[in-house]
Amino acid sequence: MFPIRDDNPQFNKPIATYTIVALNVVAWLLLQGLGSAEAVNQSVCQYGLIPADLFANDLTAPIKQLCAGSGAGWSGLLSSMFMHGGWMHIIGNMWFLWVFGDNVEDSMGSVRFAVFYLLCGLCAAAAQVVANPGSTIPMVGASGAIGGVMGAYIMLYPKVKVHMAVILIIIFTTFRVPAVAMLGYWIAMQILGAFSSMGATGGGVAFWAHVGGFAAGAGLVWLFKDDELLLHHPYHGWHQPADSADIWKDPSNRA
């Protein structure tokens, strides 16, 4: 089950969202060799965030075997946001950003959104480091920052309908749910995964980064949103009309 689109209109061109997607794609092409095993492994070690590397000079044996040296150090807090571990990883992250990023950017403007996105990514990385400061596994991916985007979205547009796709063996169908239900379910799964992964020593999903990014986005959105941009947005807040999607389809109702 995954989102394919929402019923939220886009009023301004999401320049920052397009730019962030482009930067991730360029990194995937130039630094990660379009997913070739050697390039991905090298880039994960060179640009990934290794929590243990932030606080110790000598890394433990497992990471030396994996990366043959240290990671990016403190710069990994930023560079890790643009690295991915595989095709499905980058496609999934960029798809979520494409679906939800434009409307959050609509509420802030492009410059504010770019700063907001990076701050959410930093908070996400910090949450993962705090949760497991001794981890020697490199952390990569934009999902923490995108979790922040989704946290902001649920605060701004909780009742907007999100179209979900479901594949059941050979049956493909879609249905609409309020954003608060879809994103609420997503963060609940991340919290469950975060607690169930406590104590794990191997690699996997950085659930605490997702939780930290989502919480940061839900909080920071109140500082970054521009009330003037949201003043006449018919989909903002809890007072959205039940038939908002149908209203938007009628050209006579558009500003």
C-alpha cells in the first residue's frame, strides 16, 4: 500500500522540491553509479553517517571490515541525506517527496522549504545517533528529511484525501483516505519499528531517523509556514470541505 497522489492543488512551482529530487538523482548517477554494487558500497562508506565515527577515533572491527576505514564524520550528517542503498530506496523516497513536498513548499516558499528540509534531515540523523550512538553501520537516505515533510503535511493538510494504491497478488486497486489517516498509520509503523529494533546490531531501516524527522517537521512547520501563503488555501487545516476534491475539479471554483 503506497500513496500515488493527493487531492491538494499546487499553487506555486515547487522549485526547491524539484531541486532536491534532482540532487538526489545526480548523486545516484555520479556518486553511486546508478546502483552498481561497488559504487554504492564505496559511496555509503565515503558519504554515509556512522554514529560511532562521530565520537571515537578508532572504529570497531565490523566497520573496518565493511568500509576499510572511517566514514564521512560530521559532514555525513548532511551528505548521508543524498545517498541511497538501492533502486527501490531512492525511488520510494523520491516518490514520497514528490507527492507531499510540493504542498508543504507551497506553505513556506522555496527558500524556507529548503532550509526546513535540511533541518528535518539533521534532526532525523541526530535522533538515530542518540538512539544508537555506538552503531558502526553507515546510515544513508533522504527518508528522515522526507519524514519531516510528512510531519509538516499532517499538520497543515490533515483532511486532504490521499489516493492509495494496493496490490493484492494480481488485483490492483486504489482508494482515498484522509492525510491524517495515511500519515498517522505511517508514523505509527515507524514508532513500532523503532522500538522493536532496539538492541539490534545489524543493518536495516533507520526507524528512529524517520520518527525524529517526522517529529521535527511537525514542530518546525509552525516556525516556517507563511500564513499569507495559506490564507486563501481551501485545503489548509481541519475545516476543509468534505467535497473539496470535487470542488477543485470544477474550473469555475479555482482562483
